[in-house]
Amino acid sequence: MEIRGKTALITGGAVRVGRVISLALAQAGANIAVHYHTSREEAETVVAEARSLGVQAASFQADLAEAGQSVALAEQVLAFFGGVDILVYGASLFQTTPFPAADPMLFRRITAVSIDGAFHLVNALAPAMRERGAGCIITLIDSSAWKPWHNFTAHAAGKAGLLALTRQFALELAPTVRANAIAPGPVLPPAHYTPEKIARDASRNPLGRWGSPQDVADAVLYLVKADFLTGVVLPVDGGESLR
């Protein structure tokens, strides 16, 4: 798929890795719809930067844990841009959920963003993608989709479910729409990470260092263009998954 002139919707596209993906697509010539939940100011900043690159851009607010808001997001973006060619599903609610759970509803909310939001959004966008003749869906998961993370029960279940959905999208929507996943490793440390924690995480991959959000954005651009790839997971983790 030629990126220039296409329209991309990036969920969670206002901050951190999502922000870099949004701007990478804009730099490649795509018009971008930047979804956010609470980061309105950051989303508007991304929109302004994208417009300065000569593409159309707009921000859209939605709580993807709510089915109605996921569908409304799709409808708003389709009405504004006239169609969507690329969906990058990066929205995630990243919180610890020790098990047994003190707050079982937190599990439901976290998995609702990762699984339900992706289902309802793709369900609403897929018919329009088919009508345009082609579509590309890219989801962001991580190693918790196949390896349990201590105290992250909901996050791991949500990412595993999102991976299963991605493969299902690839099967059900072929040949018109392709769907693939990216599994980033250490590319952007959380604000609370100490230098010791950063160094320890770097030592877990064969390259012995951290990557960057741009590495993930480059993988997104690759998967958009790679017309013979669907249903695959691309690890961007410095080889961490080998250990």
C-alpha cells in the first residue's frame, strides 16, 4: 500500500509511542486521525505538527472501553475523512492487576480497551475498508501475549486476546484487508524507571540496549507497505523474545 494520500487512524496516537507513529505516518504523507481518551492537549499538538507537514489531521476523543464510543469514533472519522485505509490500534490501559483481584472490575475495564475496543472499531471500519479496495490493520501487543507477567493479569489477558483478534481479522477480512501485530520490547522506559532498572532491562536482550519509539514507527510503515504479509507478529525487541 502506498502511504501517501491514505488516511490512518491511530488509537492512543497522542502520547508516547503512539505519538511517534502518528507523526511517522504524517511524514510519509498520510492524513491522520489521532484518537485520545484524556490527552486532549497532546492530541492537538500532534495534529498541529502533522498539518505543518502538509497533510490533513484531526483529533477524536473516545473511551474505547465503551462499545458505543468505539463505534461512534469510527463513524466520526469516516465522516470527516471520507474513509480509513490504515488502522493502528495502540490504545491500552496499562495498570497492575494482582491476582486474586481486589477490584475485579478493573480487569474488565483493561481487557475491554484491549479486546472489546478493537473488535467494535474494526467491525465498524472493515466494511468501508473493503469498499475502498484495500485496508491495513496493525495492532500493538507485547510479550505478555504469550508469556505471563507477574501482577499484570488483565494486561496479559488483554494483549493475548488482541493477538487472537488480529489473527482472526487477517483470516476473516482477507484478501482485501490485511492485519498484523507488532510486539515492541524495551523502546521507551516509563517515567518512574530508575537508571538501574533501565540498565537491567537492556541486559535482557541480545543487543544489550534499548530501542526507540521510532523503531516501532518504522515497523508500522513496513507493515503498511508489505502487501504479502498478514496474520503475523513482528517483534521489535532487540531479540528479547529469544531468551
